[in-house]
Amino acid sequence: MLGFDFIPVITFLRWLESIILELGDEMQRVCMWIRSSGNIGLHLLWRIMHLILSIWYFVVGLLNVLESFVITSGWLKRYKTLDTSQVKYLAVVVDSEEARQTLKILELLRWLEAIGFKNVCLYDNEGVLKKSKDALMLWLKSEKMSKEATSEPLLEQKYMNLEVLSFSDGRRAVAKVANILLERHYLSAEMEKPNLTESDMTNALGEIGYGGSDPDLMLVYGPARCHLGFPAWRIRYTEIVHMGPLKSMKFGALVKAIHRFTMVHQNYGK
Amino acid sequence: MPHGASKHWAQQSRIRHEPTGSNPNSNLSKLNLKPELMPKHVTVIMDGNRRWAKSRGLPVHLGHRAGGQAMTQLALNCMKFGVQVVTVFAFSRENWVRPKEEVDFLMNVFEDVLKLDLKELILQKDMRLSVVGNRSQLPESLQNLASSSEELAKSNRGMRLILALNYSGRYDITQATKNIAAKVRNGVLQVEDINESLIEQHLKTNRIEFPNPDLLIRTNGELRVSNFMLWQLAYTELLFVDKLFPDFNEADLIDALAAFQRRQRCYGGHKY
């Protein structure tokens, strides 16, 4: 069991699930017809099929939970030692509706800190996380301080560097940079035809406070598999992993995503 | 190169057309695809040509040749399913670091695809064509061919294929900023006019009906956008598939479109 790879099984069951979802409308029509027909045999058959499908969903959910448990327990060798040094900067994108679950965000940050990430960027489109930032930092620091009081006093405890962004840090920041570069390069009478470069853009973004590091890995929590407007300038080579809804987040899934990233080799166009 | 390999691939260079007269909507319903949920703009990062060739013991350049054919077939399939804009990431500004021989061969593949396959789609399928990226670094023959192909397709009204050659997302944003700044300097625009909408209007995708992709497909199992359409992909559904691009066929496209239709779309509260 410890060496068994659940991935092909889960992949197969997800394929079956997608087939079932595709038949949604037709299934609904069949259900209505059976109910109206009054045929007890058909009704019983329908119930049996419903039971089988429910068992399928249950098994899929169980396998996900089991996989996460196995990873969390450290039974799978490959997930036991996680090398986070390759993830110098981690971005976490959260759907704004889900970002209101502050306790879930805090739990996620605790996990990230426990895994060893020192530089984390939280993002949501509407700026919900910006409002929670102070509370989140306070919670994390107070937990750290209470651990310090009971642990080795000589151990230096460093807090996580937490950057929190929203839509205004992305596209609007680029528009602001355009203004600055216009004044610097174009409105000056000296230069006939200045050559604006990507480095100029990067430097200008840094000057006005929007020059954070490019994330190596981005975890997206929410229903949609998009990065929801995360600052475009910073995600050239960022690995993007969709983690599903925040309410269903699992430590095992987080570890698995990070482990997968550590196995990746980037060519950078070569 | 194995004997007969080039002949094999020459025989493969045919676009597979559907029989004429078939009803597109009935075809879609047979495939469980809803026309009203079809993504208007699909973009594809065509990754995996070299791995495809290596896995078959073939030289890398044959992988690119197969990729070129797969790209043309992809365009045709998208046309069939009612996608209105398709953007393909053919060559990145970062790809110049590859061996010169490979880069030269790629440029030849692009010329062949433009001269033959895409020309056929322009003339017979009413396809429109745009080439985006920094053309000045491309071979002159390819630059001329790109321009003449766009000119040939100018009056067409069908699906638009955007070929991203020597393109990068950061370059796109930088050029847009540069163009806006020049317009302000020349009095065409005011400084107060500069905002994110104005930048979007000056990107390379500014002249098309649906500038922001609804769906991005990247082959070869990589989970990143590699400096492609950075601005435009803010609310694009990202679909990363393991298949290598030359193997990405009609069935895979159908799966991708079906997956898109099943997913919840997110627009971030912004209008397109």
C-alpha cells in the first residue's frame, strides 16, 4: 500500500466522473420519464444506478483523502523530504469569495510555514486579503512567540515574509509605470527616439513599489483555473497549479504540488 | 535520418478536411459540445516537438515539421467547432538561444506552413491571419511572406489565426507602453488618458474582436505560460495537457473544449 500509486486509479475515476457529468441533461430527462411512467421496476433500476454512482463519488473522495493522509503521515518516501529551496518565492492566488475565509487562509499559511517557505505572496483580485493581512500576521507572530516561549531559546525564529497583492498591483501598476517612463524618456527634449526596454519597465516597477520577485510556483485556490489577474509582469516562468476550492484544501495535496515542482526542469526557451 | 523518413512526412503533409455540407451545430451536439459555450478565443502553446522526435528516434527538425502540420490541423479543427480566434505560440524571443541549425530549420518550417498549408486555409476556408511579435529579427523572406499572407487574408471574414513569432509577453507590454508614450509626446493622447484599458488597446492583440483568450492549452505537461500573452491571460482558463503537440489531435481538442465548457468561468468582475 505504501508503494501503491493511486494516481492512475484516481485519473480513471475522474474520467468516469467527467463522462457522467457530460450525460447530465440526458440523465435528468431519463429520471423525469421514469418517475412519470410509474414503473416500479424502472424506478428500482434507477435507484440502483444512483447508488452505484454515489459509491463512485464516495470512493473518489475516499481515495483523495487517503492519498492526502498517506502523504501527510510521511509514509511515502518521496514526499518525506521536501526540498523547498527551489521555491524561493511562492505565490498563492485565492478566489476573492473564498479569501473571506480568514481562518482557512491562516491554516494555509501555517502549513506553508511548517513546510519551510519564507517568502510567500498572497493574491486575490478584489483586495480581500489586503484587509486581512494585519490580522494574519498578528496571528502568525503570536503563535510563533508562544512556541518560542516553550521551545529552545537559542533557536532563532524568523517570521515569514508575507506580501499581499490585489488587482491594483498588476495592470494598474503597469499603467503607472507608463506615466513614469513617459516623463523620463519621452517628454525630455534631449532624446530623439528613446529605446524603452523591458529592463526599464522592471526597474520602474521596482521604484514605485511593485517590483517583487517572480514567483517560482503559484498555487491557485478557487473554482476557476486562472490566475485572476496576478501581476502579469512577474509570472513569465511561474509554474501554475490549480489546487481546487480553499474549503477542500489538504496538506497532502499541497505537499504533492510542491514535490512535483521540485522534479520539474525548466528549459527557459532552450 | 532513417531512409524514407522524409518521404513519410511529405506524405503526411495534407490537411484533413471534413466533407462539405455537414451541419456544424449537429456535429457539436453529437460531441456533447454546446455552441453557446464554445470559447471565442483559444490560445495554444505548442510544446513538445523535440521530445516527440526524440521519443521516435527521429531528428529534432522532423518534430518541428510534425508540429507544423499539427498546427494547421488544429486551426482547421477550431474552425470546424466555431472558435473565432486561435493564437498559437510558434516561436518565443527566448528560443533564439537554441542551436542555429534548429532555429534556421524552424524559420523554414514557418515559411513552408505559410506558403502552403495556411495559404490553403486562407483561400479555401476564408481564414484571416495575423502575425504578431518582433518581425525585424526574423529572416527577410519570412517577414515578406508574413506580410503577403496577411494581405491575402485581409478581406476574409472567417476564423482568425494569430501566429506569434518572436513574441514575448513582456515585450508586448513594453511595446504598448512605448507606443502610448510616443503618442502622448506627439499630442495624440494626453497623459491623463493612460490607464490599463489604453495599454490593452496597444498590445499586439488590439485589433481583434476577442483580444483576451478564454482558454489556453499547453501541451507537453508543462504548467507555465512561458512569457506568453502575460497581460491577456489574466482570466483565461488554463489547461495543461501531457500530450506532445504533434500528437495533439481532434479528439484532444474536443476533450479540451469539453473541459472548458464544464468549468466555471471567472471574469474577475471586469467586462470584455
